[in-house]
Amino acid sequence: MPAETVKAVKAGPPGARRQHPAKKRFELSRRARKLTLVIHVVTSVGWVGLSLAMAVLGTMGYTTDDPAVAKGVYYAMYVFDDTCVTVFSVTAAVTGILLSCGTKWGLMLHWWIVVKWVITLFMTIFAWFVIHPIVTTATERTADVGDGPPNPGWVADFLLWSVPALFVLLTVAAVISIYKPWGRTARGRRAQAGSRRR
């Protein structure tokens, strides 16, 4: 067979499009997926528990007239916020991204993932840049109250409603991750249609 004929056979019929291999996307192995899922669940549940504890402490700090109780309450909030809350929130956010990108769900393919990620990102930023400075201020204002009534000021009012609101948002995110509502995004529908055509 002539060389030109061999080339023509390999190239296919005239006008035929060459099939480019699909890009291989990032995917977690089975072991890595299970480990990431365990870390994500533990840190997410831990974050919910910590936010509930912070809400209880914030309520106690607002309602107490005992300076010793106020001092202990806000210092406990400071310790929780400066250690566990920071670690758990960051870890939950990072592992959530890994699970979305490294599994079939994808980061922007389903509305429940988009909504949950927006909630998580908002709460992480809010906890870092708003709650933490206010908890620090409340701790400083009640550190040397002596025998007089505690006077944390407006920060006590703010913590009274903001921390329970974070607990509610975390609970909503947990419910969303279980029920997975709202279906696919536009990008997810396009990806699904493309996979069916292959």
C-alpha cells in the first residue's frame, strides 16, 4: 500500500474533526476521598458545636451581673475563638473544596454546593474579621472589673445576636449537605449534556 494511502486512512475521511482527548480533571483516590470526608465531617460538626457553645457563653455574658462570671465567660469565648474555631472553620472550608473538586459533584455544578460554599466562606470571613476582634474587646473590657458590675458595652449586644446567627447558618449548611436540593447549575447542565454526547 502506498505511503499516501496509509496517511489518508490514518487521517480519516476528508473534513472529519480530530478527537482531542478530554482533559483529565483532578480526582481524589478512594482512600483520599474517605479521609477528606472524615476530616470534613468532624470539623464541620465540631464547628457547629463550638458555635453553640459560643452562643451560650455570649448569652451568659450579656445577662450576668457577676463580674467574675463575665470575666470567665468572655475569656472562654476568646480561647475558643482563638484556637478551635479558627482551625475548624479553615479545615472545614478547605476539605469542602477538595471534596467538591475531587469528586463527581464538582465545585460549581450543583446549587447546593454553591450555596453551602457561599455560607461557609461568609462565616469564615465574618468569624475572622468581625467576631474575633469583638470577642477580644469584650475580654479586655471585663478583665479588670473588680467588684463593680461588668460593663462590656455594645460588644455584648452584638455577640448576643451574631453568634447564634452563625450557629443557625452552620445548621442550615449541614441540612443542605444532607438533602442536596435545587438541582444542577447552568454549568452543571452543560457538563451533563456533554458527558451524554460522548
